Amino acid sequence: MATNIVVPELGESVVEARVAKWLKKAGDSVVAGDPLVELETEKIDLEVSADRAGVLASIKHQEGADVKVGEVLAVLDEAGQAGQAGQAGGAGKVDAATPPAAAPAAAPVDKKATPTAKNVAKAHDVNLDSVAASGARVTKQDVLKAALPAPPAAPASPAQPLPPAPAVRPAPPAPTSGSRSETRERMSKRRATIARRLVEAQQTAAMLTTFNEVDMSALMALRERRKDAFTKKHGVGVGIASFFVQAAIGALKAFPQINAEIQGDEIVFKHYYDIGMAVGAEGGLVVPVLRDADRMGFAGIELAIRDFAARAKNGSLTLEDLRGGTFTITNGGVFGSLMSTPILNPPQVGILGLHKIADRAVPINGQVVIRPMMYVALSYDHRLVDGREAVQFLVKIKEYIEDPAWMLLDA
């Protein structure tokens, strides 16, 4: 019997994928659980596996083809494997009195791991024998989960939130001396989607940006006083990301229209706080979401952000990690940005941009002093958020960060 291998449901709002790599070729025998093909989507890459044994009879879409949810990728012939077994059995008769010879033991790694899992394990220096399988065989996701670094016993607190390394792309071939060569490559699904959505955000929203600056002295002093005790209790260093998440939640409660969205001629106010944290990943920016961030606490936020950064780097974020979000925080400061205007992540109507902490001369009580300062920016959709609310939102952020005790008093 022939079975169609189709493009699976890809998650919220994702309807198209690209065939990145076939892991099997036409005519190959497969068993249930074997990965057949890698698909590239606008958010993550995923494998499509065989749900039963058979022979891959035909491939309908080659590498590089764009496919939609439900479209047939290949045809699996379930009778193929049975037929091969029958032919093998017909080659000779077995004496019923003769006990069957013991089957040779399969190599442990080949038996328990998919080919992609073995490649990923080799790349991350992971011992496959120590990886727990989520199904019949160890998959790519199982290896990536095992490869995540455990939180260090006493890590140094990061000076900035969101410390992912920038994506490193392979350099094009070096041109010969005196040449004026060019190279051309196709956009990835993620990069093409980022390009489309950024243009849509500017064309469909009345986007403005307002700025303020924050004195980081009190927050940095608090972190310095409490970092050892915090790390000992929670097993993670206290950075500044959790402070800005908590400050943003307090400001969103004060200005609920910035935690809302426009649907037609209605305003949908969100009475929950799913905060997206923009992270640089291979292939482009991703925004995993801290769900119900107002219930997480400082340690929970720090642990979640650390996990997001690690999984963004090794490609193990899931579609569920990226779904939804009511407000976004992005930090260009980890790359040295002093000031920028972040672009909205529709249908959200606000995004907070953090920047580099730099010592600057500021006047305080008639004296010029040197303080660690950070510029913050709020981009907002003027259709729903007025300039007054946007400015006051940033002032509230400034109050919380410059005197963190206010976050406890307003909680």
C-alpha cells in the first residue's frame, strides 16, 4: 500500500516551507521513525519522519522547492519492505528442526540514532550512548537537548541581557587579485520572512519612536551586592534582563494599550504578559516568548533567557517557543549599539529597545558626575498609542530601573 508523506502542520501562521535536504533517496528502505527530509520554515527547521516502515518509492519535490502544508513530499510503499523480506525468505528453505541462527547484533549507535542525530552529535561532541531517546530512535532534537550547557555553579553575571553571539555566515570565495566578482545566493525562508514582515510593519502601522536615558547606577549596585547570594540560591547569575522584563510588565500594567493589538475596528486588550525576547540566531533574528512573565520571578526569567539563547544558537527552538507574544524587548547593546529605532513585531503595538551601557557625564544637583547610562527606545503604533502614553511608559521604565524598589512596591 502506498502512503503519502506530506508537509505537516507548521504552527501558527506558518503555511509554507522549503525542502532543505533529503536524508533518504528514492528506493531506500526505511523503518518507522526514520527522518526522511529536512524542511526550512520562516521560524525553525524541522525533520519529517516516516510513521511506518517501507520503501521510499518516489520523491515529489527536490531540494530547494517551496511546499505548502498538506502538500505531498514523497510516496512511501509499505509493501516494498515486505516484498523484499519475502524474496529474501524464498532464496532457501529453513529446516524446522534447525534453530534459527542468532541475528548479528547491530552497532548500538546505528540502531538507536537517526543519521541526522549522529551528524549533530558529532558536531557538538555528544556521546550518543548517553542521550535519552524521545521515541524509537534518538533524533536531532534529543541530541540538541542533551548538548545544552548546564548552568554553571557560579557564573559571572552578564553586563547586558541577551548575550547570543551574532550569526556567523560562511564567507564567499575570495576574489582573485584585481577582480570585481559577485556572488549570489538564495534568501533563506527566515530571512525572506523577516524582510517581508519588516516592510509590512512600516507600511501598515503608524510607527514612531521615543527615547529616554536611564541611570544604571542603582541597578548595577544592587546586582553587585546580591549576585553571590542570588547565584547560590538559584544557580544562575542575575543580569539586567530580568529587571527590564519586570519593569516592562509594570509599565504595561500602567499603560494597557501598549499590551494590546488592533483587530479590524476593535482594540484587543491582553490581560496577560507574554514578553518576546529578540535573540540573534543563525539565519536571522528570532523572538522566543516568556509566557506569563509576570508570574516567573527574577530567577525564572534569567533561566528562561539563558535557555533561549543556548537553543537559538544550536537551532533547537520550537515553534511553540516563538508563538504569540504581547510585547517585545530587543537589546542592540550586546553588539555595541548606542542608539537605534527598533521596528514593531506585528500585531504587537510596542517594542522596547535597550542599548549599550556607557559612562557619560551627567549633571546631578548642580554637579557634573560620571554615571553608567543607557539609552532606551520605545517604538509604538500611533494608531493605538499616543505620544503622551509612549513617553510616560518610558518614564515609568526609567523610574523602575533607577530605583528598583519601586518594582516591589508596585507589584
